[in-house]
Amino acid sequence: MCDREETNLHPGEDAAEETSRRGFLRGGVALGLLGLTAVAGVCLCSMGGCKRNQVKIPVVAAEAITLGHGKVSIDLNRVEPLQKVGGAARLRHPRISDELLIARYEANAFAAVSDHCTHRGGQIVYRPRDHLFVCSNYGHSVFRLSGQVIRGPAPRPLPAYRTLLVGNTLEVFI
């Protein structure tokens, strides 16, 4: 019989080298798991789980809206965010086929676009300092006030709607 314990050492290796190799492998596995966790986070974010750029934009109250033939009239006296330059509000109504985002970019100028990104349908936010619309879920798609894509992955422009300011009433032609 042999008094020596059986090990996984190869001829010429000692216990210190084996421990070093084992520590190296454990460290590699830990780094691999950390990397997979980071990749999973990026994937979740790109699938709409990341709402980092989400901005709470108020919805226009029903009492501020009057529906007409081919247009929506909004009483600006009842919609505080649209009373000042740089403000924005969402327009939703069961009789309107698209949800809209309306932004006041100058004293007498408004832009109205679809509230859903043409990439994956994420909500759009208005970035007043740059006069741009941006996808809130991803932040990668950026649009001009006209709805045109500046930077994708959005494959198409946002549907845009003509606006007309008449006194304190904003008309959006749908």
C-alpha cells in the first residue's frame, strides 16, 4: 500500500501550482458570470425594460378637447404644459386613431407627432433644449420636429400632424 494521497497533479507539478490554476479558473468563471449579467441587462433594456429616458408627460384632459371634422381643437387655457415654450403634452382620445405628442417649441409654434416610435413602438418624449423628439425606451432613435429620422434604429419617420394656433386654441389636423 502507498501512504500518499491521490491527487490530480501531473508529474513535476506541486500543490501550489494546482491551487493557482484552480484560483485562476474560479476567477475566470466569476468574470464570465459578471459579463453574462451585464449582457442580460443590456438585452432587457433594449427590449423595453429600461425606462431610463422615460419622462412623465401629462395627458391633455378630455374637457380641453373638442373633436371636429378632421381636426382636434385644444383649449390651451386648460393645458398648462402647452402654455409655455418647451412644454409638451400627450393627446389620447378613443375617437382618434393615433396617440399624439404635442410640443410647443416657440411662442406661436407647435409640433404634433405620433406618440409611438417607428422602431418598436416606444413612447416619444420631447427634448426642448434641442427641439427634438426622442424614443423614451431606447434613446437611440431621434427625430426632427417634422418627424423625420435624424438617427435610427427607427426605420421610418414619425407620422406628423399639421397644427394651427387660433387665439388660445390649438388645432391639430388628423
